[in-house]
Amino acid sequence: MQEAIKKKYGITAGLVEGMGGIFEVSIDGKLAYSNQTTYRFPTDEEIFEKIDAARKT
């Protein structure tokens, strides 16, 4: 997913290691996606939608 984000937007996503299999995506410090609510890993397209929405605000 990191490579897909870099390819599409030219930005490098950072990884913050944690515990328990939690996967979250934050954009400008705001939580955009959490697998604690969906119980699955997101698709690239789902994350692209979140990035696009954050860039519009």
C-alpha cells in the first residue's frame, strides 16, 4: 500500500509500529481508516478515497 500511495500521490506514507494487528490510516493527524471498525485490511482504492477526501478539505 505504501508503494501505491507513493505512485499515485508522490508522497511517502510512514509506518508507526504497534501491537495487536491494528491497522489505521491517519491523514494530517486525523483518523481516516481503522480496521477496528471494519475488521479487515483496506483496499488501495478505499485509502485513495480517504486521501482524496482529506485533500478537498
